[in-house]
Amino acid sequence: MKENMSDDLLNKSLQPSLGDSLDCDIPTTHSPDLVTLNNPPGPNHHHPTHYANNHINVGMSLNSNCCQSNGNPKNARIWVRFSFRQLCQICLAMPLVGLVVCLLIAVIFQFEHIQETACKVFNVVPSISAITGISPGRYLWRIVIAFHIGPRLLIAYTYFQFLQGLVISFQSQKENYKTSSGTLSPSPSSSSSSSIDGSWGRGRILSKLVRGVFYAQLVEMVGLCGISFIHNREHYPTHEKGFILYLSSSHVLFLLVLTIYYLVWPHLNAGQQRSYYKKLYIFLFSTFSLFLMAYFYYRHIRHCDALAFSIFAFVEYFVAAANMAFYWTIVDDLPNEEVTVGRPSSTTSMSNGSNHLDGGDPITKKDN
């Protein structure tokens, strides 16, 4: 009896204590370093973003306990964790603040230069190209865009994953309906069968539209870099083509996103449906403003009408604001995403075939 009690005490003493347990496990990966979008299970666990492997958590937090190994190499580490909402806000605030500062600098120090036009007519409103192409404002604007493009790439890819989640959810529900209704109406000529076939055709269209949204965002960023880093006084043909590329790709992006939301409307929650209407109003307003810009630019180039360029430049600010507002609606679509940079636990890595502990030396196996 005493021997059994001593064995039990010995086994308990060898078991790891609560303080040695993993404080904050993060998703598994084969890489020792990890950058993820986290979303712990909750009320929205079956949200379409769940199918896109996006993990939701609210707010910006940095757990100092998770950032230290505490002498235990098996502990997971999380170095940075911040809200995707805040990333979007910072990303959108950078060009907005930069544009306002460039406008103030140009009006105060370079007012005569920003009013110049090709036709030498009276002008009262400087264009965005004018205020971002005059020194020293152009250096500030280029720095802002350089820092803006990086988060924009992350936003574009995250939004791509979100839209893919909507499509997968749409196809999954249609597949379940097809399985349940196949025994009831096996005839291919029935109305339900044709409806299902149409839904699957819609799913293929949705997949192409989602890829189109991602590519349109990439093209838009190329156009934005073109008009930001190549001023019209430096090389006007390139600047002009970048301007056209930026405006056309952004409005194609608007239209593609609206089409996707329209096709998957029953699968959107209330917040995403409100976001759809916001996008629709922004698209209509921006398209109307775009036609006004084209008309008054034509009047300025062909006829040199007085104040035609001023109206063009004035409307241009509204088009830029509409583009920023569209990306702000992404926050409505992904309200609780967060970005995490960290390292998984060694036990998690080993379960996926890793041969390293905490990124250290390889594990050597000893044969008994």
C-alpha cells in the first residue's frame, strides 16, 4: 500500500504544473514564425469567413505573457497582435491626411505654381496632381503612398479570402440542397434540378468574379503608384496612363464587388447588406463624378473654357474621397479581424512534422 502511494506521489511530481502550460496557443503551421488573422470560435463561428480560414477577435491587444518563453521553449510566443479594423483605418488615414497636408503646403508656399494650366486660363482649384507634384509636398506624398501600399496589399488579400468564404458558403449550401432534393426529384428536367444547375453555374461565375476583384485591386495599386511617383511635369504620357488606369480599375472593382454581393445576397448578414447599399451609393456617386470629370477635362483641353479645369479639379477630390469611402466599407465587412505575428508552440510544430524546438537546434532521437 505504501509503495503504491509513493508511486502516485512520484508521478504527480513529474507532471507539468499549471504554470508550465501553454499560455496562448496559436494556429498550427509548418513555419516557426507565424502571421495570421485570428478568430476564436464564438457566435459567428459559422460565419462565411470561417470557410476562408479567417479567425475573428475584437480589439488591439498585446499579451506580454505570451511574448516571453519564461524559460520554457515549449511556450508559444505572440509578439504583435493588432486589430484589422485599426489597420484599415490607419491605411485610409495616411493618404487622406497626406492629401490635406499637401494642399495646405501648396496653398501657403506654392499658390501661383499650383494654379497653372495648359491653356493658361483662370483657375481657382488646384488638382490633386498639382498639389502632390510640387516640392516639398511631393516628397511627403510619395512617403505616404510608400507606407500605404503595404497594408493595401494585405487588405486586398484578406478581402479576397473573405469573398472566397462567401462563395464557398454559397456552394456548400447549394450542395446540401442538391443532396437532399436529389431523391425527391431525380428528373433532370424538373424545375428544382434546373435551379440547382443554375446555382452551380452561378458559383463558377462567383469564383471568377472574386479573382477579378483581387486583380482589379492590384491594377489599381499599380495605377496609384504611377500617378504618385511619376508627376505630369516629369513624364506626362506615363502620368496620364496611370491616372486612367487608376480610375478605370477602381470603378471596375466597385462593379465586381456589387455583383458578387448581389449574387450571394441571401447569405449576407445584416451588416454586410448595409455595406452593400453603402457601396452602391458610393459607386453611383463616383461614376457620376467620373463623367463630370471627363466632360470638363474635355472642355478644358479642346475649348479652354474658363473655370473648366477648376470644376474638373473640384470633382476630382470627390472621386478620391469616394475611393477611400469604398475601402472604408471593408471595415464593415470584416469588423472583428485581427493580425497576429508570433511563433507556435513546439508541441504544435512537432505535431505537424517539425523537427525543431522553438526554432532552435534539431531534435536528436535516441534509441533505447
